[in-house]
Amino acid sequence: MKKATEDKNYDLIIIGAGPAGLTGSIYASRYGLSHLVIGILSGGTMTEAHKIENFPSQIEISGLDLAKKMEAQVRALGARIKLDKVVDVKKLADGIFRTKTRTNQNFFSKAILLAPGTRRRKLNIPGQDRFLGRGVSYCATCDGPFFKDKVVAVIGGSDAAAMSTLYLATLAKKVYLIYRKDRLRAEEMRKKEIGKNKKITVLYNNNVKKLEGKDFLGKIILERPYRGSNELKLDGVFVEVGSVPSSVFIDNLGLAKDESGYIKIDSNGATNVKGIWAAGDITNGSNGLRQIITACSEGAVAIQSIYNYRGRVAV
């Protein structure tokens, strides 16, 4: 891989250190592109997955362990991962991009690969902010151990919600899975596991209207009664109601997005802005599947396109 100069000039800046960004780095190194990966957390939200069973070559692996394997490969190829937050990306008059971080450092590149992933969607109900960290969590893997032998609930019906529910059932005394529709959207294998687990009760066609308690969460108020009451006493609530694109620094770039705010890309991962590609959960690609393997695929495809693009740009 071509070594970056000391004045922080690169062929490519990869924003995001999740599976899309790390795979992009692996391919960028193999293509000889000088590049820097900038991300808040190496591995991204993948690190929160308690158990991954659908990644090729891995019968079962934790998200953290898979992230460590990807990071090790990136570093073995000589690439640098900078743990920092990007606060601004600007295209300068000469077509070069300036990427600015929270620590007030500037990096320059001929191309950008956006792979910052998504952030957790909030419930927007009374009590959510008050009890955050006091019974309300957005990460079962991170906070689950604090609720050993306690009663908790997971809100959501996605595969992520099912995974969190099954993990929490290994720790908690009782787990309620609360979903607003009449059937879960999770993989069939996980739905079967949930159905067999005596610790888990699924409340379909229901919503949480309010969170209540004193210093810590004590109960939730349901939209529809369960066993004759709209109140359900709990020690913790884990929110898994989907995600939204990370767009803090992206909104000023003039990128085309779909109606849900995901960046539109073509089959090469290119956006409508010359010199900017995108990959992973932040895009509308891969038929909206948004899995680790599709993020990896999009990262690889984008790098091939960037390599071909760089060949047409004066160095």
C-alpha cells in the first residue's frame, strides 16, 4: 500500500469503521490506495451483537470477536484506523475533499467512502430520557449483565430485537418482547427459539406509552392491557425499534437520499456527488437487507470503483 504523506494527504478517506469501512480498507490496501479509516468505534454497532450465526465461515461468533478479526486484517495490511468523530466534510475548489474531526484535525483526499452506519431510533415517549442509563438501554450486550435475575422487556420485532431477547433470557429472570404488530420480522430460526424459551413472553399488537419510576425505571404503561392491566412492572427496558442514517456531517454534501434518508448509490456504490461513494447500512443498496455481509460487499464494490476513478484523476 502506498504510504500516506506526513501532511495528511491520502488517495481516500474512509469514514466509518464498521464492516463496510473495514472491508473497504482491506480492498483499498490490496489496490494500493493510500487511505485512512476514521471511526468512533472499530467494528461499529457490529460489536454489540451477542451472537452472529449467518456470517460465512463462522458457525457462531460474537460481534466483538468478528470485529477484532476484521480489524486485525486491516492493520496487518498496513492501514491506519483513527478513532475519532468526523464533524465535517467539504469539497474544496480543486476537487480535493477536506475531512475534519472532533479533535480539530484535517485530512485531505481525492475520494471519500462514507460508511458511518446508522444510529438507534428512539421511542419518543415520556420517561425515555429520564430513565436512560437508569433502566432504559439501547444495547443488550453492553448492559444485559446488570439485569441478571431481573425482569426486563425488549421493544421491537426485528431480528435485532429477537437476538437481544434471546441473549437477555440467558441472564434475566423474565423477558417480555413487546411488538406493535401481530408477527415478528425476525428470522424463522430465532422466532422458533423464542417460542421454545419459557422465560420469554411475546406481547403482540401492543405499544409502550410511558415509562415510570422514581430514581430508576419501575414499570411501563402499555397501550393495551396484559392480563387485565395496562401496567407492567419491570427493572429494565431494551429498545430495538430500528435505526436511522447517521447524517450529522453528511447533510451539507448535497447527496441524494431516498424517502427514509438513506444515501442513494448506483451499482458501483457511487453517490450523485463526484468523488463520494457510500457503503453499508447508510445506503439504499443491497435491497435494504442491511446485514454485515452486505455491508462488506458494498465496501468492496465501492473500492473497486474508487480505484478505477483514481486512475482517471491527476495525482
